[in-house]
Amino acid sequence: MRSSSTSLRTRLAALCAGVAATAALIAAGGSSAHAADTPLRDLAAAKGKVIGTAVTGSKLTGTYGDLAGSQFGSLTPGNAMKWESVEPARGTFDWTEADQIVAFAQAHGQQVRGHTLVWHNQNPGWLTNGSWTSAQLATLLQDHISTEVGRYKGRIAAWDVVNEPFNEDGTYRTGLWYNGLGTDYIANALTWARAADPAAKLYINDYNVEGVNAKSTALYDLVKSLKERGVPIDGVGLQAHLILGQVPSTLQQNIQRFADLGVDVAITELDVRMALPADSAKLSQQAADYKAVTAACVAVTRCVNLTVWGFADSDSWVEGTFPGYGAATPYDAAYAPKPAYYAIAEALGGTTTTPPTGACSATYSVVSQWNTGFTGQVRIACSGAALSSWKATWTYGAGQQVTQAWNASCTQSGAAVTCTNASYNGTVPDGGSVTFGFNGTWSGGNPVPTVTLG
């Protein structure tokens, strides 16, 4: 750090000495106050529901594992049970991650939703590139279902047997299975799955079928027909990959009409994506959306499971799939609960608590300043509560820019700055404190940031 004038630097430092402001602090899921809240899985159980999450097996340790095990009553392998994962080469099987997830669930008293047996996507190249007769294709499919379902017999509560069979207009999706076997591939897959594990609930799962529309009506007609034919079908999965502010107004009506057919309904892959960057207004709308979906499920007796497709933004598929969109899950990338988490809890009949006012606070100060730059510091202190992770946010009012940070991960979008704990300093004990620092630039003025909640 250099200054063109020592006296100027001294005067500016003196001018800024003692300047401090309370920055927004959002306590993460590990705070002592949050830990006292009733876990989502218990709230759901009290309503006769199961709340679940998709998981990645390799991440089931540390904070991710703690939250996955404590907050959710069921786990869905995000990719570990798909055909390309379990049989990447014909006759060569890899059950490592799938077994890991099942074992974790058993250790934590959780159900497992198997996902997925028959799909047009994520199939191994040897299967999709092969030249098969209809008889050969049927044998391959039956063997796959019998092998996978049979391996986990008695340990899987429900299977997404058939995934995404319809186009948006309600016609059948063409592809390997439809082209090779016709529509009967669906009934046959369900029948083979029932034979492999008579106790597991069997589902058909699809997206954009949350409201009443052409696609969901095609699914409704299929399920009705299967029931009439005596084909084993126990449930319908509504994926619910939603866009901010677009929860279908007919969601509850649609859930109810499937339930009236005599099948269970599950919200299987819920997330609510938004255009980035996230802000308080978007997070508030997202919370309302999560609450509306949860409430619709709660209102229908046969809506038995609500599963979020990854519970933390750091484990979400959205940003890699929908450029410019993200922040779709109930927890942020640092595993701090977002407003959506509390909205789910409230829709399940729970009440949430936060640390007592002033129990944990973040204080912003300018440590030194020179002609074009400054060094800032934030001190996070707790008295009457404790944190296991934290996030501090503020908004600059004069164009300041953070250029470097230490002891925290800081990002800036426009005037808004968000800083989350490093891996080693997330814990703030009752009566303790942590600090992090940063360098920044300023021009014309460096006023105290406006206090906001991120």
C-alpha cells in the first residue's frame, strides 16, 4: 500500500478511525438457535409426509452430511442409480455411490427413493449405440430392472420406474424405448419392477406436469389406463423444477385429481430458479413459491413426499443447465438456510427461531485508507448465541469495490457485497468473535455502507 502523502494518509486514517457500522448477518443452519428448531423431517412426519433431498454420495460428510442426515427423511441419489452410472460397460457394474447413499440413509433412519430405471437420458453408450431387435431390447430392460431393483430389495421405499415419457403436448416421447418397444415398455417396466421388489412403491415421474395442462392430462390418462388394466402403479412424481414466481395455480387441483385415481403423489425434484444475482426481493418470492408448493402437498392426504433437488446451491444442477439462473435451493452455497427453508418449515406447521436481537452482530470498520484504496475489517461477535457458519452482507453507497479478501470468501455484484466464512472460521462461540478483512478501492468518498439483509 502506497500513499503520495504521509500526512494525507494519516489525516484520512484518523478521519476514518472508529467509523463502524453493523453489517447484515445471517446465521447459518448450524447456529445454536437454529439447531433448536424442529428439523424439517420431524415437521413433515407430524403432517404424515416425508421430506427428502437429492444427494451426491461423495459429499455426505461434514456440514453437508449433517444437514442431509438431520433435516430430511428420505434421500434420492441424484445420479448414482442411473443406468450409465451402475452399468457403464455391458455386464460391468459399479454400485459404489448408490450403496454409499443407501447405507447413509439406513444409518440415519431415512427412506430412499430410487431414481431412475427407464429414461431416455443418461444411458450408457453401449446401450444407446447398439443395434437391438425389439426382443433383445426388452430382455436388456428387464434384466436391468431385475438386477437393480433386486439388489436393493427391501431397502428402497419407492422407485421412479419410468421417467419423462411425454412430450409437452402430451404425445409420447420418441426414443430408444418407445421406438423399440412401443407404449407397452411402460407397463412392462412396472410389472418387472414389481416382480423384483413387491414392497417398493412404483412411480412414473415427469416434469412440467405440476399444473393441469396437456402433458399432465396425458399422464393422468396413462395412470388411469394402467390402473384399469391391473398394471402395478402406486404413484405419480411431479418433478417441480420451477421458475421464480411461476408456481401453477392448479397445482393442488392437479395433485388431488391424481390422488383421486387411487395413487400417491410425490413432489420429486423441487427447486425454484431465479435470474442471478439473487436479491432480497427474489429470495422473498422464492420463499413464497416454496411455501405454496409445500402447502399444496400438505393439503392433499395422498401427497406423501416432497423432495428438493439438492438442498444447497453449491450442489444444484441449475447453474450448469440454465445459464444466468441459479440460487434455486433452500440453503445457500455456504449451507446457510435461506428464506425458502423457513417457508417450508412454516408450511409444514413449524415455527422457526432466530438468535436474540443483538446476540450475534457484525461490525464493519475502516482500518486504514489512502488516496485510492482502503483496508476494511468486519468483526463478528456473539453473546447469547453461537454460530457454526456465517454470512455478512452490505451495500456500498459510493462505488467502492472490494479487490481482495482474507479469512472469508467475498463476492460483489454491483454495490452489494456478500462474505461467507472460510472453512476454518465458521464457528463463533457464545462470547467469542472472528474477524475477516479486505482491501478495496474508492474514489471521491468512502462512506459507511448501508446496512441491509442479504
